[in-house]
Amino acid sequence: MPLKCAGTAIETEPLRHLLGFMVAYLLLMLAGGSALVLAGFAPEDALFESASAMGTVGLSSGITNADLPTWVKLMLSLEMWAGRLEVLPVLVLLYPGTWKLRRRSR
């Protein structure tokens, strides 16, 4: 049975793209939250900080401050950067296949 919106059938390809974006966003957020948990913070506070950084919201549960270890500040900064630029362009930039120079065919 096809999925419909306003009486129009939605194709599966855009749904796959949307699911891919959502999975990439959630995985990056969970990775950041896991890193904060490894740094010794409560899981709910760590996930909140990670989601706030990814969404570039600016809210804090009290974790973000000047006394954080450098690696935690870097991780939160990378999450803010990825959230601001969007996740997919950042993943494309970090994918090694995009760094290779290709010869032009003549």
C-alpha cells in the first residue's frame, strides 16, 4: 500500500533520503552524548548537551563551561559545526573519496 500525503503517493526514494539524514543526525548526536558520558556526566545531561550543540540552540544543562577538558570542548565544537553546516555536507567533506583528484577525460 503506497504512502500518501494530500492524496498524492509519495515515492520511496525521497523517504530513503530522509531516513538516511535522520539516522546520520541521530548517530552523530548519540556519539557526542556517549563521549560526554565517558567524560563522567549523567546520560540525560550528556544527550541534552549533545542535542543542543547539534541543533545550535545554546541551551545547557550546566555541563558546558570553561573548565571542560579540551577534547570535550573540541567534540562539542565539532557537533556545533556539523549542526550549523548540516550533517550531510560535513559527512561528504570527511569522506576520503571526495579528496581524490580525478583526471579530466579529453
